[in-house]
Amino acid sequence: MSEIILSDDKALLDVPRIHGRLASSYWSPGIAVDVVERAIAGSHCLGAYRDGVQVGFARMITDHATFAWLADVWVEESARGQGLGKRIVAWFLDHPKFEGIRRFALATRDAHGVYASMGYHPLIEPSIYMERLASDYADRLKARR
């Protein structure tokens, strides 16, 4: 099997593939392609490629100084079980542009162990955090309870 290459060159991103994966995910079901394009434009993105085909993706929403939010991490089924997800996350954590950032955050429903192995942990002071959700999104979350 050929090597998987990581690149933050946005010109290499396969936006239709990214959109398809995100639109079928639990965290952004049905997301519109124009929203994905805006999210990519406003984030530091990383693609994973095997033989020129995108097999993974993640983006970091950040000011590159104090805060970074990891989002939309995915790895194609064909590339799972090889540590690629951790490799993608580590790329950001080890990258010089992210040096000195005080807080890396994320949200996950099903990969707590993966992220815990990379230094992520539950909020130390959850009582200081708040969020404001779009009403339709809040309704979907409440319906799942």
C-alpha cells in the first residue's frame, strides 16, 4: 500500500468529497456545500492523500496565537486502523504555527479515547463555558436526548 501524504495546501482539497463525508456525518448532517466551502476558507485545513486521492481531512479554527478548535476530522474506511486520525491531529499539535497555543478544544461523541491519548481531557471548568446554538440545531440536539 502506498504512503499517505499530509498537506495543508487548500488547492489540493477535494471539496465535493469533503462535503459528502461531512453531510453524512453525525456532527453536520445535511450540511450545505457552500457552508463547507466557507468553513474551509476560514480554517487551517489538512488533507491526507493516497495516490492523489483524499482519504482524510481535519480543520483547525484558530487565531494561531491563543486558541484552536479542532473540527471535522474524518478518515476514509479504507485508511482506518493505521493511525491516520492520530497522525492528522498530531500534525496540528506539533506544527510551529500552533506553538504556544494555550487551549486546543474539540467536540466528539465517539472518539474520547483517541483524543485522550493525545492530551485532550474533559473541561476542567465546565461552568465557565457557554454556547449559543442556531435554533434549528438546538432543536435537533434536544430531540436526540
